[in-house]
Amino acid sequence: MYKHIYLYKIVLLIVVLSIPFTAIAQTAAMQNQPHQGNEAVDPAHPDWNTIGVLDLQTAWQIAMAGNPTVEAAQARVSQAGERISQAQSTYWPRLDASAGASRLWWSENDYLENQAYLNLFFPDATLDDPYDSYETDLTASWLVFNGFARSLNNKVAEYGREQASYAREDVKRYLLLSVTSAYLAAQLAQENIAITRTDEQFYRDRWEEAKIRHRVGTGTLGDELNFEVRFNAAIADRINRVYMIFSGMR
């Protein structure tokens, strides 16, 4: 009896300790192999009725598709790429154009003063009130040399894009790690439930044997009660593990 208990504990400990190494090995292997099964799954809009087996790679695809954190990281990479284009634009000639229009109203004193000044040269002329004013401006420039500042700005922009790319890969890696941990935790929880069911059946059988031995006089009531308690404890353990799975899904 105790040998079985120790055996289950040793197996469970080995499974728990091997999870990180198994996850790393499985991640590397599945990234280098083509995906088989569930080919019709649309990661962005998965139809759970068409997924026969939710394998780890399908879970990855569903987590990656439309993930706002990944999309934000990709947007930062694109933004860094635009900064490179902006930095490179300083090597080219520059043409600036501007235009403006305004409408002004004279104050009474300014109108009388300017009207009197105008009548000195054009007696019959009158000022418009209000009057419109228009102006345009066109400037061409080309920076030939500015002490290598442009070159340094381009390097900064390129390193910024490289940094954003590495940050995006980190986001993907942490996301896949989280999905892998949850996936393996769910598998471990299912195996723990299977172990508790085996324990339950084992102690049920021992309990029945203890009751028979007690009736025929070759066993004691203590043995019967001992296996009954262990049987009920196995049931409680199974119920608790099932509860932990469903509470984690909320």
C-alpha cells in the first residue's frame, strides 16, 4: 500500500521537475516542424467544434492571432522604421512652400489716417474696410554638411528599430511561454485527476478486501476503517483537483 503511495509521489515529482525542460524541447521541435492536424483552424476566429485535439502549436497560433500586445509591438517596429526614413530624408534637398490669407478691419483712427495719406496722391481713392491680404512663400534648401550629425541620427534610428524588433520577439516569447505553461499545467492537472482516480479505485478494492477479511475473522476493524478513510480522502482529493481546474478557467 505505502509502496504505491510513494510511487505516485515520485512520478508526480519527476513530472513537475521535467516540465520546463520538456516545454523548451517541445517548443524548439515544434517551431522547426510543419504543423500537422487542425489545418482548417482560423487562429483569429477559431471554431472550437472543428478542433479535434487542441495541441500546443494550435494553442500558440490562437494566442498569437490578433493579440493586442503583439500588434502593439509590431506597430512600434513600424514606427521605428519610419524614424529611419525620417532621418534619411535630411540627405535630400528640401523645398518648403507656404501660403496665407487674411482679412483685416481698420480701426477708426487708422482708417482716417491712412485714408488722408492716400488722398494726398490719389484724391478720389478710398480704402477698403475690411480688406483682404494674400501672401505666398517658396524656399529651397540643401544641407551639405553638418558635422556628421545626420550620420549619427541615422545610426540612432537604426538601433531603435533593432531594439523594437528584439522587444517584439520578447513579447512573442513571453506570450508563448505563458501559453505553454498554462497548456502543460492543464495536462498535469488532468494527470493528477487520473492519479486520484487510480488511488480511489485502489483504496476501494483494499477497503472491500478489508471488509471481507473482517467478516471472516482474519482482519481487524481498524484495517477496514483505515482503507475507508483513505478511500474517502482520495475522493476528496479528486474533487478538489477538479475544482481547481474549473476555478482556474474563470
